[in-house]
Amino acid sequence: MIAVVIDDLGIDRRRTARAIALKGPLTLSFLTYADGLAEQTAVARAAGHELMLHVGMEPAGAGVDPGPNVLTTDAGAEELRWRLDWGWPGSTAMSVSTTTWAASSPPTRRASAW
């Protein structure tokens, strides 16, 4: 079995609509801070696609803006859970970059393994 995941969706609505229109099934990963997220994901789900949440995480280097409510190494477990739920309440799958500082942090990994 091969899985195709298209990541970073939601911000560019035109390109997101093109990805949703692809024949699938595909897995589509949406950024948590995209405008109209509920509408876009409803259309994607109706098209038969699996959905994931792309969660922003604390970058390894300075000068990178990962977006709002990112998972950071200094946030406690409750705050991390709130930030996960903020992005897309009730989501069950998430996509993160393994090159981020937070992805390698044990507290962040524990909180995201809900």
C-alpha cells in the first residue's frame, strides 16, 4: 500500500481546492491557522480524503515564524494539549516536522501522543 500525503494546505485556498479536487483517496494535511478551515476540511472529507492536522512547532533556529499557537518546549502539558485542540478540535492525526526543536523534546512528544 502507498499513502500520498499533501501537506501545508489551507492558506492558499486556490491550490488547496485543486488538491481537494484530485482523485484519491489522498491524505490532506491542513495548517491549523488557515482561514476557513472548517469549510475547507468539510469539502475535503466529502470528497473522500483522509485529513490530518499540520501542527506548527518551535523551530530549531532563530528567525523562523512557525505561525500562531505552536508547540514549544517551554509549554506545560495542559498548554500543549490546548494548543493541539485549538488548531482543530477533535482531530485524531497530526503532521509535524521532525527538524524542529520541539519535535525532539520529550515533553512535547508526550503531550502530542494523546
